[in-house]
Amino acid sequence: MTLTKPRMVSKPAVWSPGVVLALVWFCLFTLTAWLPIPLQAIDAYPENALQAPFKTESHWLGTDQLGRDVFWYVVASAKTAWWLTFPPLAGATFLGVLVGTVSANFAKKPLVLRLLPSLCALAILLSLYYLGYLYKLGALQSSGISTSFWLLTAFLIAIIGLFYWGVRALIPRAVRRGTIQIPLDETIQRIMDFWTTFPKLLLLLLLSALSAPSLQGLGFWIMLTYWVLPARLARAKVLQTKNEAFYEAAIALGTTRQTRFKQYLWPAMKSPLITNFCFNASGLLGIGSTLAYLGIGLPADVPSWGKMLSLARYSFDSWWLFLWPAILLLLSILSLQALGNYFGKIKQ
């Protein structure tokens, strides 16, 4: 027997022309991110610098100060904007749903851990972190990398083994079998409160300073910045759904956790998460362009709309350097805002 949540019969949402145009623009934006760019399309040709648009067939949107074709540079910048927006936000949403669901499951009970396994797990994690740190520094990247790596690994395993047997020998059995109670939900709530005290732009500026400029690194910091709101939405929906009679009946029937999440918890949180995703994506496009405008987070050879706007400051007569990236950035933000409003109305 499968229990289903009762559904409200509502009037179907109307696809307005604005929503249709926003969806078409989003599809074109996504298609552009996956289309290959011709070789040497954005190479610099100083002899063609600052050509006005619609004057030549080869550069019909003009060229910039370095002679790069503005059309292909705008397309390449769209690829950068897409990859800096949607994959990191998808990862942040997944992380937020995971953290929020775990937090809601421990809202009324603490996390109980046994003392000895917890200490051993901590020692293993610290050892793995130390190995990764040495590898990153290049301490293991010598001619004898395999020998150095395996000797160090064997040494760390021996240290962990001695630590385990030392704890068993020196600490009484009653203490070793003791438990640690961690208020996991309260701890996660305080972490989220602390994380939200920083504006997203300021937080990305601080985190970007911890690593070298790279597209992957900036995407990782974006994921760590945007997980809080999805986590709060997921936690609230899980707690709300758990108080419903149909969910309690599903527990009484012995349904598995996976079944309950798939049939009851995920449908409850899906709509607000999609709406939040659209609004976060629209804001992130602006923040990403701001970081590129300031020259933070991205390498110099990665094209971006923000970099085009920054270069336009030095050529006030070259209006096309500002116009095309500004139009594309504005249309992308407005389309995501329109889709977010539409999904929000569907939920209502």
C-alpha cells in the first residue's frame, strides 16, 4: 500500500509572453555554453583594434582594444557566465538539501557518537589531510615519488595503529565505551547564522583570496557561499512535512527512508528550491560580473562580461564595448527573474 499526499486542484499557470521569452533566452544561453568556439576566434589582432560594428563582414559587432572580435568574445563570456552560475548553484543546492535534511532529522535528538571510533576517525582524517598538504606543496613530487608516498603512508598507518592500541590500553573500558552527544541541529543552525552575516560578494572576495585565480576554484567558492538558503528551505520543509498525518502513517506502515524522501519530502521542497535557484542564479550573474570587473577570481585569459565592461572604461568613444555585454547580462538576469516569479506563482 502506498500513501500519497493529497493534492490541491488549482488553475493551471498561464504562460505569459514574458515567461516564454525568458525561457527561450535561457535555452539559448544554455546552448551557447555547450557550443564550441572556433579556434583563434578570440585571438588578439592589434591591427584591427577598435573597429566599429557593422562596418566589416568579419567583425560585425566590432573589435576591442586588442583587436579581438567582440561577437565571439561575448559568446565566450557567456560560456564563462553559465559555468560560473549553474553548476556551482546545483552543487550548492545539493549540499544545502543534504545538510538541511540531516539537520531536521536531528532537530529533537542529539547526534550520539562512540568515543573511540570517533577519535580514530579524526586521526585518519588528519592523516589524509597531511598527505594532501604535502602533495600540494610538492614534497612528494620528486624522482622517488612512489617510494616517498608509500613510506609516509605506511608511517601514518603505523602511527594510527599505535594510537588505537594505546587508547585501548591506557583508557579504561568504561570510558572507551562512552558516548559523545552533539547537538547537531543547533550546531548547523549557528554555522548558518554565522555564514549569513557576510554579504555574498564580500564572502566571495574573502574566499577567492585563499586560492589562485581559476574558473574551477571560483566555482567551488560559489558553491560554499550559496548552500545556506537551500539548507534552510530543506530543513523547514522536512520539519513541516514530518508533522503531517500522512507522513506519520507512512512511518507506521514501515516505509523506508528513501521512499519517504522520494514520495513526501522531495515534492514538498522541490518548488521553493527551484524558485530560490532561479533568483540566486540571477543575482550570481551580477556578482560574477562584478568580480570579473574588479579582476578577482578569474585568470586573465578567461573571457567575461565583467572584463569587457571594465575595458570599456578606457575607451569612452567605443560604445559597443559596453553595449553588447550590458545587454546580454541584463537580459540573462531578467529572464531568470521572470522564471523565478513564474515558479513562485505556480507554488502559490
